[in-house]
Amino acid sequence: MLAPVYLRIGRLDDAVRAYEAALRLLGPDPGRLTAYGEALVLSRDGVVPAEARTAFEQALQADGRLAKARYYL
């Protein structure tokens, strides 16, 4: 719950860390992976780093309909 709030208020590095914790504690799911990837991209001024690419690819493997993950790839 905390990660999207951090994202909205511009605390991008905190959002990335919160999504990493959520993935570690709750496990990966397509929505969570996509949100994590997006936070990584936003924290890097629009550049898609390798970690984000991996997250988007994993999300799409689970649900190929995720428009946001497809967009960033």
C-alpha cells in the first residue's frame, strides 16, 4: 500500500524499495511486477533498466494482456 503513495508524491527511490519489499514478502504477481518496473523507470527518468525489463517480461509471461508492461518494453 505504501509504494503507490510514494510514487504519487514523487519519492521514487522509496517507491522502488517499497515495491521490492512487497515482492519479497508477498511474492510476485503480474500487477506488482508491472508497478515495480514502472517505479524503476520513473526513478531513472524514463530509461528502462535491466531490472525493469525483467519485471515487465515476468509480468507478461503471467498475463500477456498487461498494456503497461507491453508499453514499457
